[in-house]
Amino acid sequence: MDILSSLRKLRLFVYFTLTYPTNSHRIRAFRFGIPLVMKSENRLFSTETDALRFLNASGLDLPIPSLLDSIAIDGKTYTIMSPIPGSLLHEIDQISEPDLRAIVNDVRTVLDRLWRLKQSPSDAGKVMLSASGHGLPDPLTFFDTYWGPCASVLDCYFSMSSNLSIDSDNPWTEEEFVATHGDAIGAVSADRIAWVHRDLRWQNILVRDGRLSGIIDWKNSGWFPRHWQLHALRNIRVAYWWHIQNTYVPCGRTWSSRQRRIPGVEDAAILLLPCSKSSRTL
């Protein structure tokens, strides 16, 4: 065992000694009033450590945890970060409509700030790209495998739709895909690439005194077409808090919002987003 490996094991031992389990099997809280938490994940790349390191260094005023330390060992990454004060939105029994609207607007402000981030020249145009430069968990396999990075938005949608082809012996070509959905592809490809939180559910929203206090769980965030944030927010099963201002039809073509954020792109994105494995035309 080399010296660095021994030091990592020693640091991890100290952290485990200083912490105790919480209700979440992946999170340990620090003893003695130390304002830190330790979170583990079964991966060594595209981790929450990578995302927080990138976002903390962005210069943006974001209500997210501060990264203090991390240890990668035995196939796991342990991230030591600051906690965020407040209550999880899904744990609040009653919340007034004005407060919920204020929280929604606070989240929109955070999204607007995230959308100011720019890719490095070497990564320009790539999507499904994490802060570590790797791919991210694949939504088509319930996040069990990794996918990406994709060279472009077109490559992303083509790869996703090709995986749903009924005839595995005769999958459609990129030319067929473009010919079938040319207008929609043009619309989504024209949308800018942004940093997206892919799990913006109410258990990852913290509130305090009727306002947003923080957003947590950034491990699956990364570079995507900006409208991918809308894909997540359309899912009423996991983002009901957002839909106070929206009308939602699952896997439909009639989603609408009182405040449409990306006109001209949303309908095209819905068209290309796979809703069923039984339809080659999506």
C-alpha cells in the first residue's frame, strides 16, 4: 500500500469517527456541532465533488453547498461539504400559495444564473457532459449506466432515439432521423447549452422563512441543451412544486406555461423526447 493510499484511508477513518449516520444511508452528520456533512456515492467520476468544485469556482452567487474536502477510495467518493439551513420542501405540511410562488421565482433566479455559465473552448458544443469531463447516468436505463459525452445536441437526440428503435436489426440512420424531424432538430439544436440540474425535485429544494435557502444533490448535473431543465420540470410526479403555474399532460404535446421560458424550443423538445419504447416516430 503506497503512502497516499494510506493517508486517504486515515482521513476517511477520522471522518467516520467524527460523524454519525442520518436518515439517509449516504449522508453522515458531524459531531460536536461541526457544521459539515459527509456524503458518499458509488462512483469515481462525474461526482458531486466535481460538480461542487466547478460551481463553487464559477463566481456565481448560488445557494449550494460549499465543498470542503473529498476522498476517492475503493470505488467510492466521499464529499465533505457545508450543510444548507432550512427545511426540505417535501417535508413541509402546509405552505401558502404566495410563499410557493416566491420559492418558484427564487429557483428561476438560480436557473438564470446557471445559464450564464459558459463552456470551455475545448468542450464547446458537447452535451451530456459532467464537470469531470465524463458522461452522466443515462435516463433511458434509469441511470444504471453512463452515457456521453455527446459531441453535439443532434448526436445526443439521435443516440437517444436510436436506442428506442423497434427493429434492432434495421435501426434508423442519422439521415432518416433528420429527414423525419428536421424542424424539431433545428429548434433544439439552436437552443444554447447550459448547466442543468437534472434532479430538481422538491426533496432537493430547501426553504426557510418562506423563501428558497438552497438547492442540493448536484451529482448528476452537467452541460445539456438548456431545455433539458424543462424536461425535468415537466415531470409532475417529481416536480409538483413547480407546476403550481403550469398545466401538465404526461408524455403529451400540450404542455403549456403561463410564463413560457424558451418559446419555439419547448414543443420541439417534447416531440423528440422519448415517451414510449413502442414508437419509432417518438
